[in-house]
Amino acid sequence: MEEESTSAESNPSSSDRIKLNVGGKLFETTFSTLRSGGPDSLLFALSNRRSADPSPVFIDRDPEIFSVLLSLLRTSHLPSAARRFSKHELADEALFYGIDSHLRAAAAPPPFSGIDAALSASLRPASEGLPSSFVASPSGGVWIAHGGQISCYDPILTHAATVRTHLDEIDSICRVWPEIAAVGSKSDTGLHFYNFSGSRHVGSVHWTDPLDPRIFKASVNAITSSSNSVFASFDCPHRENCIIEVDKEKLLIANQFARQSGNQAKNMVPRKLTWIPATGVLVGSAVTGGAFGYSGYVRLWDPRSGDVVWETNEPGGSGRSSRFGDSFADVEADVEGLLLFKLCSKSGDLAMADMRFLKDDPWVYMKEKNPSLVSCGEVRNSVVHCYRGQVFVAREGALEVWSRAEQKENSEGNAEGFFRRNFVDKREDSERGVIKKIEGGGDRLFVSREDVEGIEVWESSHSAGAISVL
């Protein structure tokens, strides 16, 4: 009988109550609430305390923040009282109690939809706040390069770390591993790898050729990565350029291909690289604009052989560019949808090509049904970015989204029903400055503008009644 009593006391039911003294303030809750923090949390460990012990458990922490976290465990939502505390304060306390995953889940924005997106925050690094490049993580965090530094923000947009590199300016950055970034600078040589966990430099790769004196001071223009490799486009002062493939495990050169030279637009170094896992090809593009308009190319390489599997050059290639002189101002690859998108420089039209059925003239041009949106006009500063089946287009400072609609193709081959165009921003948003880069990560869109400090964070706002606290 005594053994049964002892067993019941050491294993209280989920409805039993427990008292906690946090920083001098008394709280009373149930064991089930504490256990909802998970088996690895401090609060779960407290739930194993003998229920017959009448004295409250004392925890020497902030009682006001504990009240917020206790409400989080009860409802899986953050209460409005969370507004009184900074993200850093909430994150530190949640980490102490071992419920930081619960905080991240509650603080995460709703599923991202471009048509419902709105500016929610701005991230400004403490020093040298003008971002030169950035890369978003799949969890919704972002790494921002500013000057020669990289600042890391976690999924709840709390500053996690800053790494100072040996470079004066970082122009390209790629997330190679969860803690390792590959960076390059147009004003310095080589591709460099930095580890955030130890704030240290872990390796460098340089393009050299002892038999060719033209290959010297080679700098990086674009970086992307696959599961096993990092790809970087290098160019030299003598207009020699190529793509280097680096083994991610050894951080050594595994291959080099796409070697070209000359001053013509069709021989420019790739300014944008995208790896397509489904097909095992690398997409590269380069665009330049001048007094006589835009010119450039799009190429698909097979890295195993180094061969070009498809390419188009504008102007001079086949298709609409040769008919109308309307060459592209920007190009982007949709990795999941296996599509290519280009924005035409003179008409402002958006065109799409299926990477599975590429031919001499694969482009299908989007038709806008809304009469007030039909005329886009000449494009001077533009950015195209694909994310989660949506195409985001920046024209100067304005941001728009083309969302997938019901697929209908008319007799003329016009993709009239493929995508529907809408504005994302308001007029005052577009007046903040020219958009330079767009990146999607998690349920967020990150945007940088010319000569504007910080990175804008855009999130969906369709969840009426929700309280944004972070």
C-alpha cells in the first residue's frame, strides 16, 4: 500500500497542479502544461517532481517573460503581452527553459503568398549598414553582407552572429552548409569560406593557370551550390572567365568549364548562377545595358562534361528579340517549376520558357487582362526572382507578383492564363528606392534597395486578427 502511494506521488497525473516561484512571483499550472514543452525542456523535468512536496519550485528568472512563455505552452500562441519584450529577450528565456522551438513556431509568419504580402520589418546591421549582398535560409533567416562583414539573423529575425572577413567588400554570398558561407568580392581575388559557429576562415579557392599569364587576379562574380559542389564564376582583368566547381567536403577545385574570353556580350562572365537539382544542369546568365540597349545570354551547362546543352543570345538570337529588338533586362530560373523567366527591356513584358522543352524560340509571353496594368514600358532597373511558384518582378522601386493561375493556352500560343499579375507594394513603398535584389526564404521575402540601409522583410498579412509580436 505504501509502495502504491509512493508511485502515485512520483508519477502525478497530467491534471495535477504544480506551483512555481519565478523571480518571486507565484505561478500555478498543471503538469500537462509543463510537459507540453517537450521531454528535453527544463519544465518537463520539473513535472517529474513529487506532487506531495508542498513548497513551490523556485526559478531565478524574469517572471513577466515567464508569464508569456507559460501562455505560449497553454495555447501555442504568443499573447499580446509579448509586445513588451524584445525578440532577443524572449529568445533567451525560451532557450533557458528549453522551449525555443515552440517560440519559433509561434513567431513564424503565416504561409507566404505574394499577393497578400506587406512590409513587416527592416533588418539593419549595427555597422556599415548598406548591404552589398545577402542570402536567405530555408527556415526564414538571412545572412547579410555589409562591407567586409556578414551578419546572421535567425528564423525569428534575432541577430545571431557577425563574422568579419578579410575582404573590404563582399559582392556575392552563398549558403554552403548551415554554418558555412561562401563569399566573393569583385575587388579581391578568390572564393572564400567562413564558418559562423567559430567565426573563422576555413578555406579559399583561386583560379590560376601557370601556362596562361592572362589568368591572374581572378575574382568571383556569382556563386551557387548543389548537394556536393559549389559553383563560382571567375573573371580576370584580361576578360578571361570560367566557372569553377569546388568539392564541398574538401573545399578543393574538382572541375572547371565554360572557359571564354573577349569583350563581346556573348562572352561575358556569368553574373547569375542557379543549380537545377532535378536535371543536374547549371543555369548561367549575363546581361549588360548601355546606350544601345541591353544584350546578354542564357546558357545551360552539364557540369559533368562541361558542355552547353542549350543557349540563347539577345540580341542576335532567334525569337522575339531578333524580330523586335526587345532583348531581356533580367533572367531568373524557377528551380521547382523547371521554368525560365525573362523580363523584356523595351516592352517590359514577362516571358516564360519550359526547361524541359527548350528550343530555338521557347518563350511564351504573358498576357495581362487588366487594362490598367497592360502597359509596362521600358525597363531600366529590374530584378526578377522566383519563389514558391510565384514570380516577383521589381521595376525601379515598384514590386509586383505574377501568381500561377489556371493554365489556358489560346490558338496563338499566348500564355494568357498561366500567371496573373498584381502589385505587392503600395505607392509609398515604391518610393523608398530602386530595388537591387530579392530573395525568398521560409515564409518571407527579403528585399534590398540602392543606397538604402538594411534589408526589408515582407510577410503575408492575410491572417486577420493575428497579433505580430516579433
